[in-house]
Amino acid sequence: MSLISARFSRLVLPIAALAAGLLAACSEQKPSVIQSELAQGGAAPVELRKVQVQLNWVAEPEFGGFYAAQQKALYPMNGLDVELVQGGPGVPAPQLVAAGKVDFAIVSAPQLIELNAQGGDLVALYAVYQGNPMGVMVHESSPYQSLEEVWKSDSTVSIEQGLADFRWLSKQYPGGKLKIVPYSSNLAQFAGDPKLAQQCFVISEPVTLELKGTKPRVFMLGDSGFDPYNAVLVTRRDFHEANKALCASLVRATAAGWRAYLDDPKPYNETMARLNAGMSAEAMNLGAEKQRGLIETDETKRIGLGGMRREKWQLLLEQLASLGDLKPDAAGKLPDPDMLFVWDIDAGTAR
């Protein structure tokens, strides 16, 4: 199952240094000519624009809508030939898109902000997770009923200390006597220690444990107030400015793919399970249930799946600044949240 650090670790490679190597390997992408399955009556081949979307992990439910859009030919319907490039440990998805190696990538909102602070210029087009998919899990026998109770206790907690999510918890709930131990993806350690608390990703560790007969109690990080967008589709600002119609088409098809996945995830989970030997279709189906409320909310029912708000980006900027991850400029101002995302609420698509 997934390693949290590969999805959400802090960026450590300077953009300029990585870009020099990556840009040298880039080649101009040209439209491809593909015989569309949608063509009827011997219609001529349809010319599609070929683009790559770099995922930040392997095929799992967090990407279900992208695979649904691909499987249902929603991308070709919108003039696109989309290649979904699987990620994994050590795959620097944010840096790859910032350096121009790929046109689009999936990142977290904190990663976008931190990367831009290092000299990148990414913009968000679509946010899969409206709520933070990170959590802390304890055993059902645990006496603790909230994150605050855990953090103010003398519990042993297995986490990655460098992640903003957990530094935020320590800032919000000071005074505890926690014993912090390094995060390990070995769930046997958690299962064998009823007093251990451990970080988790909503579709990953809790699902694995549940299918093995150990159902943990999960406290979501968003309950602490640290609730950034995640699984965010991003591109470079200059690419968006030069290809607004293309970006809007990608967002439109992706939103339709997520609608299809939310309505019936099973056929797409079967496809992803064939691509990811580490997660069964059964596990993906359970993961799809657990993530649904973080993807489809009352707000997305108003503004559309993947929609974003200025106020939420502004809050994240302030939270990262309070943690020392973001420095104000010479005038004492933080970045303008309007420069971080492009979303037309009225149209329900990228602007």
C-alpha cells in the first residue's frame, strides 16, 4: 500500500537545478492522429492533442475519475489523447510539471505553494479532494475520541514529523507528552500494539487493516482545521495561458470522469487493480466508499466537482506562514490566492 511520504512529503529539490536536467530531455509534443471509436459511418480519423498527466502515486481510487474518463473515452470526446503516467516512491511529480517535462501533474495544495515559493509558477485546475485525506488512526479499544485527546496525551504516535499536517497538530494542541516514533508502512506493528497511534491515508492503511480483520478508528486531519485541497491537477501558468481551451477541455472531461466513478466505481477499480498489483479491486471498492465524502460535498454540488474557493487557498497560505513554511514578501504580504488557481465558478470549469 501507499507510502504517505511519496504523496505529501516536503519539496527538497530546487526547481532551477532540476529543471536544467529535465528540460534538456523535453521534446515538443505534437497532436496525434487516432481513429476515434466514437467515429461512425466511416468518419475520418480524429486529430487529438496528446498530453501527459503525471500521477503522484500508482493507480488507486484517488485517481479513479481520471481512469474513468480514459476508459469511457471522455478525453477523446473533448479532443484529447491523455496518457496517465503512474507515479511511485521517488517520482517528483510537482518538479516534473514545473520543469516542463510533463504538461500536467497531480500534487497537493501545500506542495504547489511551497514549489512556487521556490521559483516555480504552477496553477491549480481541479481539486479532487475537497477535504484532507490524511488522518491518524488508533485501535477501536483506544480511550481517545479525538485528535486533540491523542495529541494532549502521552501516547506513542508513528508519524512523519516534517509534514505540515502534524506540525499543525502540535501547534493547535500543545502541552501533550507524545512519544513520536518514525512512520513505518509496516502495519503489523500497529496491529500488534493496541496503544500505538499512526498516520494514515484514508484509502490506504485503514482499508488494508479492515480487510485483514482489524478495523481502526480514524481521526481526519481536517477536523483540526488543516484541511487543504489534495490530489490537485496542476499545470504551469505559461502553459495554461497559451492553452486555455485545452485546459478547460481536460477539466471538463475529468469532472465527467469523476461523476462516472462516483456513480459506479467498480468497473474502473477493476481496471486500476490490473495496473496495481499491490491493491485488489475489493480494497479499491472499499477505499472508494471511504473517500467519497472528501470528494463530493455540499459545495461541489453547487460549484461542480473539482471546484475551488479563494478563501480556502487564503487560509492555507496563512497556516503555512504560521508554521514558518512561507515567508511574506518585502511588503509583508503573502502570495495572492487568486494566482494559485484558475476556476470559473459560474461555468464550473477552468477559466
